[in-house]
Amino acid sequence: MRTLISTAFISLDGVMEAPGGEPGYRNSGWTFKDVEFLPEAYEIKGREQEEATAMMMGRLSYEAFSPVWPDMEEFADYNAMPKYVVSTTLAEENLVSNWGETTILRSLDDVAALKETEGGPIIVHGSASLNQALSDAGLIDRYHLLVFPLLLGAGKRLFSATDKDTQKLRLVEHEAYANGLQKNVFDVVR
């Protein structure tokens, strides 16, 4: 069974929207505007590329990443690996041709079936709605969170407000950095 890893930059109040400067959100670019850059805090991002064997995202994140990431050297490992887009509306003809093998999954059942296949970890990038749906369905196995010392208020959140049973997490790796960032890696306890 494959491990599904959710990776996110989040504010202390759980907002994950537009960390890198995506337009349309008033706090766009919050990861670099108000917090000093310390390279060591981002070590986990390079490790994720080395350890993951596939990448998953929702349609909106695919539409944001696919025009940019294929040409970025820092994402070379991601660019070479298979990608899965979970969407009920994305058409095959809308997939870019320069980003390697991409498969559209139409449901959470398709994601569950993919997890049952042979292979290594699948990393989920961006994709607030997808992350919420995957979490609520019990499909995420691990969280890689870089928590920023910011309260952003409004914005898309990593976790839904669904009324559900408690889900226990086990902290397996953590570190605090001089700029206030915290790395927290949690395994989902089943």
C-alpha cells in the first residue's frame, strides 16, 4: 500500500491559501513577505522530492502549477515523476504536454484504489479542497507541515470544518527555527 503525504505551508490559524504569491488573495505571498528566509527551514522540501515517487493535486493547483513548474530547475525531481490530478471536470485535452505522465482521477475511490497499488509515497501539493476531502475520507497517511508564525484570518484552510470523529496523529519529526517557523511531521494513527 502506498503512503499518501500531505505537504503544506500553513499559518498558525490553519490558512494555506496563496503562500507563494498566487493572485486573488489579499495575503498572497505570505510565506516570504513577513517571515525571514532561513534555508534550513526548507530542508524538508528537498527531501520530499527525493522520497516521493508521484505527485497528486486538485484541478486548481494543477492549473496553477503546470504552466510554471515544468521549467523550474528546483522542481526537477517532481517534473520527472508521474502526476495524478483529482478532478471531475478537468479534460484530458487540458493537460500540458511538457510535464510528464499525468493521470486524471475522477473520485476519492480512484485515489483509494491508487493507494492499494505497488509503489512509493505520493505527495499532495497545494489543493485545499482535495486535502480536506482526502483527510475527511481517511486517505492521508502523513502530514508534512511548515507552520508559519502568522495569523492570516480569512483564507482556504488545510482542514475542513466537518463534524467528524477525532483523528489521532503521532508527531514523528519536529523542529523550531529562529524565524519562528516550525516543522511538524505527523503520521496518522489508524
